[in-house]
Amino acid sequence: MSNNTRSSQVKTQAKFRNITLHFHNQGLRSYIEVDLCKECPRQDDKGCCAHYSPVFYPTDMAHLYIHEPGLIDLIFSREHITVLDTSVTVNHSIDGDSFRCSFHSKKSGCLLPQPMRESICRHFVCPGIAWWEESKLQPWKQFFDQLQSYEIELNNRIGQTLRTRGLTLRQPELRYSFLKEASKLYLEALRHPPSFYTQVPSHEIAYLKRELKYGQEWIL
Ligand code: SF4
């Protein structure tokens, strides 16, 4: 084998990396952890969080209100927020030649604990990893697909009920009543979990090998 052939093989091998994913089934607070995020191939210290503005819906806000109400104050204290009747978007801000989520810190990544994030932030894994193509992970794909539909339907249902009770987040004086009522409806929904919750374990670790590309070539 010539030196050239050997060195080109080493280069090709160096592009491949073992990636560990942790799938957590926590019902409406389920999430996926990816070890690659710590050394994101985008190499811009913000990765996918450079392109997203988190949107908190009634189930998110109820969960935060019950478990860590200080985070509700943190959301409403952010400078650029869009408040609708039943949701709050924390808008990203300009950062260099792109953006940065308001909750993202260059040093430590997302400032929110994973179960406290909204659903895109809890479920998103970049297409370069494409875990959903693995046959052994199909139960998790079905789980997250169903969870997404269930969460949308539940948020719509809770939102509609709150609207009919005259509650809206747009009026600051009604926010406390909104959160209290949303929490009651959320807790009631938790008492009737959908059957697909039992299709996957509470935690599973998956190991994948993927070819990495760097900078803009790593698609988000
Ligand atoms: S809330 Fe956290 S995970 Fe979501 S975009 Fe912002 S920094 Fe990223």
C-alpha cells in the first residue's frame, strides 16, 4: 500500500465519529440528548441555536409554572418577545452574520434544563445524524411522531378552553389566571396519558457512527 493511499484512508476515517444519543421518555417532557452538541460540527459556538426562536405553548408554560415558576418570569423579562393569546416566542437576536437564541450562552450552551425547553428544543437532532433512519430506532421515531401530534392537539385544546374563559397572555393582568388555569388543565391531561407512552422504555441509549462535515456543510 503506497503512503498516499494510506494517508487518504486515514483522512476518510478521521471524518467518521461515534455518536451517543440518549432517548428519554418523560411523556410530554420527553427529550433527546446528543453528545455531538458539545463539539458541534458547525464550529460557531451556537449550532442549531443560531437559527431558532423558542415558542412556549400552554403545556410548556404550565410545566414551568408548576416546577420552576422563575423561568416564566425569565421568559417574560426577555427583551424581544412576541406574545399571542396562548403562546410566547422568545425571538433570537442578531449575532455576527447570523443569529443567536436569547437562552444560548457561548460558554455553556442552552441555559434552560432540557425538560424545561419547548418541544422543538427537546426533540431536535440535526439531519446529519438522522437517527430516524435506523431500523432499531423506529419505535422512538413512532413515539416522537405521535408525541408531536398529541402535544399540538393538547395545546390547541387547552388554548381553546382558556380563550372561552376570557384568558389571554396578551394582557399582563390576566397572565397569572391564565397560568393557574393552564396548569389545572395540564395536570388533568397528565392523569390520562395516551397509550403510545408505553411503546418505548423510559430511557434508551443508542450508538451511531456518522460521517461529519464541518461549518456550513453540516446541515441543520
Ligand atoms: S431555548 Fe435552548 S435549545 Fe432552544 S434554541 Fe434556545 S438555546 Fe437552543
